[in-house]
Amino acid sequence: MAAFWDDDRELVLLTLNEFDSLPDGTELTCIDGEVVVKGRDYIDDDTRLGHMAYGVTGDHPIRLAFIAAVDRKEHAR
């Protein structure tokens, strides 16, 4: 499952499985701010603690679903 990069929840990092499920043409953001496109640009598939240094921002469905899941879990406490 994805993970937040920072407390602002702007960048949600991806696992390799999540990355593999994305179609070519998907815009990804690196933790250093670089924006790349899957299928066009080089994307390092190195992982740390199961997550890539790339993720999704804005209204990407993976980001929105992850935020909703975390919010549900926090409100269930």
C-alpha cells in the first residue's frame, strides 16, 4: 500500500505493484520534485521500505483512495 512522503499528504509514494499497475503516460513525481512520465522517462525502481522514490499527487485516484483509507482508519479510533 502507498505511503505519504510528508505530513502535508501532497505526495503519495508507490509500491512496485502499484507502479506496475499504472498505464504508460501516467505522470509521477519524485521525492526531489522531478516530474516524469511512465513509459517515456527513466524511472528508478529502487525501493526503500517497500516504496519507490516516485508517487502521485493532486487528484490521482491512488492518492485520493489512500487518503480516504487513512482518514477512515484514524476516525475509527
